[in-house]
Amino acid sequence: MSIEHWWPKLKPSTRKWLIENNGDAVSPEVVEEITQVGGVITSDAWWVGRSGPSGFYFSDEAVDWIEAVANGEVLERP
């Protein structure tokens, strides 16, 4: 499921945190919530960036998408 489908299903507090911390590592708790609402983290999903010892990161395109959401722009998948 793509970000525009699972994003509205996140808790408002989670969406707010993702906007305020856009580009930062995503906590395991937030990753868990994303997967619970249907965001399957696979390497071929356009919004998935990298994962490593410091955590999960969204792709550059997803960071731009989240920034656009924060600015109230109408979005379509890149």
C-alpha cells in the first residue's frame, strides 16, 4: 500500500511527529503503526528509503511528499 493510502489512517499525533521530524530516523513504534495500518515496508515501495543501525528512513521522494502534505499541497504519487 502506498503512502497516500496509509497516511490518513495514522494517528494524528503520529502524522504530526512525522511532519515535525521529516527526514529523521523513524522510531520502531512509528514503523509498527505504519505496518499496522497497511504500509508494507518492502524494498520496491517508492516511499521506503533505507534501514540500518540508526533506524528506518523514508526515501527522498517520501520526505518531499510529507513536506508537501505539511504545506497543504494536493499530492499524487511521484
